[in-house]
Amino acid sequence: MDSLSANKLMFNGLSSSALSSSASLVSLASEKVDVEIENSPEPMELGRDVTGDLMKETFDRDMDHESNEEAMEDTEGEYRLRSEMESNSPPTESESPSGLVTPAAVPDPECLAGYLTERPPVLYSFGYHYEGRDQLTNHCDPTYMKLHRARERIGKCLHGLIKCLMQQDGAVELCQQVVHCIKCWLENCGNFGSKNPIFIDHIHLVDLLNIPHVNSPYTRTVIGARLAIYHCNRLSISRSSRLPGDTDKLLIKDLVSLAASRYNETAQNATMVLGSALNKILNCTNLVYGIFKEWEVALLNEDRERLKNVMRFFLVKKFKGFAERSLHNFAKYEDLLARSLEVNDSEVNSLAMKLYGSMKDHILVPSIVCMIDHSLVDSIKPASSTVSLQVKALRWAKDRKRHLIMDRLRRLELSVLKRSQAELHWKFRLKVLELLADVQSNLEIPLDSEILVLLGRSINGVHPEITEDCVLWLSSILDATRTRATINYDLKRFFSPSFRLANVCAVSDIIGMDRPEEFFKEMSNFRDPRFFIDNKLWISTLCWNDEMEVVKNESVESLNLNPQDSATIKAFGELVTKQWILEILKLHMDEGEANAEFQPDLVYFFYLIIVISSYGYTPNMKYPEWFEVCDEIYNKEEKQSHVALSEVYCALLLANKYNSKHLEETDQVISAKLAEIFKTGITQSTHKIWKVFCWWLPAHFDCRRAPKVVSVICDFEVPLSGDTSPFNISSRIGFLKSYMSSVLNRYHDFDEVTRRFFGSLSHPYQIVSERSAAILFDALSYTSIKLFNNKEKLLEASSQNPNGMGLLPFEMPPVFAECLTSYLERVKQLSTTIKGLSTQEIVDSDYMFHVRGLHTLLLYVLKTSYGVLLVPYLKDYILPHLFELDTMKDVCQLAHLNTNVMYFLIASIRYDEEQTKMFIDLIVNDFGLEHPNMVQKEHLLTIVQSYYTVRYLTITSDQRALLVEKVVSFLYSNPVSVKEQAAAVFSAIVHGSMAFEMQPLIDSYISKFTKIINTHRRVKGKKLTADELNLVHGATLGLGALLNAFPYTSPPPKWLPNILWLVAGRCSSYEGVISRTAKTILSKFKKNRQDTWHIDSKFFTDDQLEELEGVSGKSYYL
């Protein structure tokens, strides 16, 4: 065929393809969203369910053995009907219905009757021109026959063009044009772009409604847009999908061949068209696997360009999924990738390595377990008598398929295992081992001794990355093996929602029902514990849980492995030697020189090795040799050796959870070594490592099994003198805090900890004092939650609360209350010993050491909801102490004590009704201060402002009035800074008042302030007394505060012009501080109102404006 003929045929193909597309339904595939339905012809009526009718008639004829149809099975196992009716002019394949045919009932019991679902044939009546007519009517329509026969000829022509072009080397542009024609032919339902306004508007709306913590902003507009998109997608699936014809298959095979072209542009275009076509044409997956033949040819010819394009083809998610999810072709795919890695080309190797590494993510082992409640299934079971038979056949088919997949998976394992025994590049060997390990880690895959031994021998330190990864993979495989043995190889029971291990029970089975006191008593039982809790668990005391799961104190005599697993573990155990373990640890320490961190994965690996060792599966490694390993790797000068030692110690203790024959010995050895390390081996670089050890171990292991280790961590004295290193003391306290943060409220002796650290709270070293305060706060937070035996008692206590606000869940622990009271008394007593001392002497005194510790503890408590527990101590201890510190400002600065924060926090406590009355009474009476100084007055105002703002809605109107009156009283108090602070607080109160209270409040204080100013008018030749001057100045500040409460309100409130006139006309006429204050108020008013004065000035009279002009000296107000 010459080029002119080829171009002519291609032009005809393009024209006919366009005709076919215009006569078809506009496609609405899920990945594209440009909808064009304006040119689609409207049918006369809604199409009936032709497909459903045909299937039902066929089903009836099959039942009567009079069928004229023949069920034919395609390559995917699907059934479809082909007509046997012959005519003088047989219809082409293109004339068959293009919609997806629901499989009809056939004699094979594996095929379910699809018409029972009563699927509608169409969603709406627009679309395909010939929609709604039966097949006979279409075949009698000349236009229909002509159109589809023309389309069929175009398809054959395109196939011929491809065959021709594949023999012409370098016809890249022509191939692209033909591929485009094939795209139009295959997607005969039309195509669309990505500019669908529905989708774009939807994205725009979602961006506008991007609300934090709201994943789906479901407004009505967004719902409408989403529904439109969903409808388009449904329409695309319902009307665009179709089964392939012979010509479809030919063209798809051509596209697969072009996707393996050595020309990159041709291969990319063919890949894209093929992916788009397979979204609409079903049951063509087997045709994609034809690219394996092209791959084979490329490997034989060492055609690197073709190899690159073939592997780029599989980089597409759809086609990679075809290869990786099909165990029928998975072995071939793996073999081709392995052979591609042998090609001497870096890009080919890189692509093949990337594809090989992703294979493990898609190996899905079909589970034998299927948890179904058959009683619920029977409730929706159809009445047909054949359903049970069909379900039984389907189950048989699924079981058969599963056995087939498992057999192929086993053959894949053997093939990959054989490949791993050859000489491979270390990166490829890593991928091969990863694939084997991933398969073996599955609970339903039997353990293979050759794979386990191979992974064990790969831990040889030759390549660090292989060794490190093999350690992790072995951990996963051994863990899966132990899990299977623990559940007696009964996976169905394991996946049951009610599954519970044999050594696990409810806590009530041991201590009885509703007995939380007995539980916490058991937490102190180190001699003979009845149960254990091997995780980080907060014990809820408000509502006791009798079904809380705990581990019985029972020793497990064997691993319960089946003979195959036992033999496999023995074969692997022969590899485990002391030298093998040391090599792993040495490599781990060498790798950790730059960044030594605790690695739980390595802990689990050693834990599993020690477990099999303790049960005799490692003949070359006895249990006592693990202690020798610990002694050999430890070097107190090296940080990484501390990490390795802590990991091995955790593994040794975890391994003795259920096998206690070595537990006492392990506890003794580890505790002795820990005592030595904590005494002489803790440095700035290693203390965090042992802090992690003290936190991680109790989160995975109930340390009551190892009382000596617990004693080393928790039982130590804090010397009160300054002779001991503060770093060593603070590190020990940090270890205890880490331990307590894991055991939480299950700690064994909170009372002893409370007494010990109240004693060290006044330590001369600040870091020790701060760590002691942190421990005390933890003890308070863990023990202050109220305890109820069951939920009924909790509800009863809540309902009996007199104020209807529910139950306060906190109560002060008796021992903590006793120690806190004693400490506060000690502070009060020491305060009498500093009189006459200099500032430096006070800072270095025992009094300030106690004060510093007290403040650290108070800050910890007041910043949380536990601050309410300190209310009984405010009146007699805490507030008098704070006001006393206000008289020692220099001492506080030198000691870095900031009491301002404390006042804010005290004002923010959630007081109950009685406590509120008490606290407001203290505020009104200045907390008992007879003559407060300036700093005390400022702090009093801080308390009032904070309390009023935070508790505004929880106090009554009368109480709010008392607080406002207290603030206003400070307007008449010296010095000026206090007055100005009071004015700012008063302004904020007015601004934040509720509407029904605001106006009466304003009117009331306008009257009071005006009365003061009118009473003490300026008289020529008469000066105001100091008291009168103080009153007028306070009233002026009060009026200014009212003006500042509404700085930008436009138009201004009705009362504002009169107030402004009063300040300008009266207050500014005084001399001294009053005049300056009035002019400052007017200046600020002018600055705030300059943008809206053209509106605001309309609400002032001419006299008022003239008065304002006279004060300002400018014509601004006119």
C-alpha cells in the first residue's frame, strides 16, 4: 500500500469515525468531566429494558429446553449470548447492542441470574440515537445497517494500516495519526475533555468552604454539584461500557504492540489510548498480557529502547496493577523483570528495579476466613429454590480458585528462592529477599525453612542495608509464626470480634465485680501478682470497667508450634550464635555513631530470638550467654553502646513475660547493672537513652514481674545539700517521671513519692526543684480523680449536686493535702526570718528556695483544670503570700519570679457557687490588705479584670455590679498609673457588657461622674483640695473611659456628644493633671474619628462643636 492510499484510508477513517461518535452517547468516563449533550438527538420515548426482556425470555426458553441461543465462554470466564439466526445479509459485529449485557441465567450453576436485580436499561432518555428499539427493528432500518457496516469497515482498515506501519521503520507521525483514529473508533460513545464547568465549580466551592477540621463541607450548592458529577459517572458506566468484538480485540492487540515500540512518542500515545479504551471496553485484560511476548523479543534482541518503553508501559498504574494483581501472570512478570535487570543499561536497570520493588505491595493472599452471620443473610435470601445451589457452587468455585492461587504462589516462592541463590547485585538481592519475606509474613502462608535460613544467613554484615532489613523481616516472620502458634493455628477464631487469648481474661474474673480498690491494691503487689497489664493503659476510675482485659500470671511451658514450624525454627536456630548476635549489635552500633536512637524494631527481633532460645531452639546459644553479650558491648564512654544495651535489656525482660524460669536471674543481673550505670555512667549524651528505656519498658511490660529493676528506677533518695551533682539527681528524677508517664495511675506508691518530693521541692538547685515539682504534679493528676465502683454510683453522685452543675471529678488526695499544708506553713514561718536581710541574702535564703519550688508547683497546677483543688488554700496561704512578694519587687526580679501570671491563673479558676461568693468578697475587701501599695493595687486590678472577663456569664448581675464598683473605686486612688489602669479596665468592662445591662450601667456612671464635676467646679481664685482634685481627676478618667469604650461606633451613641462637651468644656478648664487628661482624651477621640467625622459631626450641636474647637485650637471639629 503506497502512502497516498494510506492517507486516503486514514482520512476516510477519520470522517467515518467522527460520524460514529456523533451518533453515539457522549461518554462520561470517571477521569474526565467535559459533558456535551447539546447535539444529541432526543428519542421519541423512554427506552424500555430491552436487555432485561431478552434475558428473561432467554431464561424461560432455557428452562423449557427450547432455546435458540448458545452460551459461549470468553477468555475471562464471562458468559454472553450470541444469536444463531442466519439471514441473507448477516449483521456485522458492530450492529450488536453496544451496552454492557448483564449475564443471563444458563445451566451452569456458577452463573447467577442477573435479571433478578431488575436493572434499568438507562438512567435518562437522551443519548444513543437508536436507544429504545429492539434488535429486529434496528436490523430492518437501512440507516442503522449502513452506519454500523461502515464503522466495521473502518475498524478493519485501521487494523490493516497498523500492520503496514509496523513494517515501516520510522513512520512515527503517521502512527500517531492512526492511533488517534483508533482512539475515536474504540471510544465510539464519544469523548470529552477536562473542562466540565460542573466539576470546576465544585472544586471552587470546596476551596471557598475550606474550614479547618471539616473534611466535607456539605452545603446545598456543593451537594448539588457532587450529585451532578456522580450522575455523570453513573451514566458513563451504564451507557458507555461494552463487551469487545473481534475488531475491538484486533485493535487493542495493535495498541499493545505499539506500546512496545522502540519509538518513545509512539509508545506513549498507544499507552494512553489503550488505558482510555479499557475504561469502556470490558474483559480485555488478557489482551494486555500480549506485551509479554514483545518483552521477550526485546530481551532476546537486547533492544534497550523497546525495553524502556515496555517498562514505562508498566509504570502506568492501571497496567502495573494488571500484572501485579494477577497471579496467573505474576511469575512471568517477575521473571521478565529479573532478566531485564541483567541488561547492561543503567536506565533499564533503574526502571526494572523500581517495578520489582513494588511487586510485594500487590501480593494478596486470598483469606480462608470469611466471617458471616448466616442468620442475617438468610433474612434477605430470595425465595428461589436455586439460590442455595448457586451459592454452594460459588463457594466451591472460590475455594478452587484459592487453592489454585496458593499453588501458584508457592511456585513463585520456589522460583524466587532459586534466583536468590545465584550471584546477584546487592540491590537486586535486597528486593528478592524483600519479596520472599513479605510472602512469608502472611499468617496464611506456611513457614518455609529454606527462606528462613536464607534470611538468617544474609545477616552477615557484608552489606549493612541487607543486614538491617533482614533483621526486620525475620522479626515479622517469627512474630507471625508465634501468633499462629498462640491461636492454635485457628485463624477463624483469631479474626472473630470476640477473640481473646487463652491467658487473657476480664479483671472481674480475678478480683470480683465493682472492686476498684482491690485493683489498685494489686498494683502494689510485687511478691505474687495475680495478673499483669502489659501496655500503657489509663485506668478509668470515674466509671469502673469490669471487662478490662488483663493477663493471667501463668507460665507457658512451650511455644505450641506444629511439627513443620518446629522443624523450621530449629533449622533457623542453628544459625543463632553468640558471635552472630554480636555482629548484629556491632553493626547497629557502627550505624548509630552519627545518630544513636532507641529502635523498638531491634528490640522485637532480639525478644523473638531470646524466646526461641529460652525454649531450646538455639543449641549454639544458651540463655546465660546473653548476659555475656551485654557485658561485651557495654562501654560507658560510647553513646551507641548505651543504646544497644538498653535494647537488649528490654528484649530480655520482654522474653520473660510468659516463661518465668529465667526471670529472677534476669531481674537480678539487669538491676545490678542499671544501678551501676545510673551511678557512674550517666552523661549529657546518654541520659536521654535511659530515659527512653524507663518510658518504653513499662509501656510494653508489667514491671511488677521485675521488682528489683523497678526499685532501681523508683527508689532513690534526693540529697538536700548541694554536694551532689545536680545533673545526676535531675536525671534520676527524669527516669522516675518517664516511668510514671507510662504506668500512669497504676504506679505502686504515690504517697511515698509525694512525701519524698515535697521534701526536695525546696532544693537549692533550681533544676532539681523544678523536676520535683513536675513529679508532684504528675502524682496529683494521677490520684485526684474520684473513684466510683460503678456507673450507677457516679450518676447518683452527679444527681445529688445541689447547684445542678454536675459533679466535680477532682478531689485533693489526703497525703498531698497534708504535705501541701505543711509546706505552706513552712513558707509562712520562714517569711519571718528574712527581716533586715539584704536583697542578695534573701535570694540565697531557705525562704526563697521554698518560694521558688512553691511557685513552680503552683504554675503546673493552675495551668490545668486541677487548679480548682487549690481554692481552699487561696485565702489563708497563696494570695497573702503573693501580696507579700509584691513588697519585695527587687528580690523577685533577682530570683526570676513573675507573680503576674499567677494572678491571671488564679482569676481563671472555675469556682463553684460558694467559692464565687467567697472570692468576690475577697476582691471587694482588697484581699485583707489594709494599705496596698502601687504594685498590689495593679495586681488587684489584674485579678478583677481577669475574673470579670473569664467568669462574666457565671456570676449574677449583682456580683458584676460589685466588681464594676470596685474597679471604679480605683479611679480615685493614687498613684496616677493605677487610675489609668482602672480607666482602661472600666472601658473594657463597658464595651463587653451585654445589651440589657450596658445602657443602665452607662447612665448610672455618667450621672455619678457628672455630679462630681458639677459639685467641684472650678472657681476663680479658689484651688481644689487634694481630695477634691483626686475626685475630679477620677471622674474625668471615667468619662474618658466611656468615650474609649466606643471608639469607632458611627454614628455615635446619643449620650456621647454631651459627655464629650463636658470633658471639653469643664474638665479641660482645670489646671494641671486634669486638664492634661482631658486634652489627651479629646486628642484620642479626634484620632479615632477622623475618617468618619463627616458623619459623626451631624450629631453635635453648633455650641458643642465650638466648644470642641476652642479646646483643640484648630478648626477640625467645624
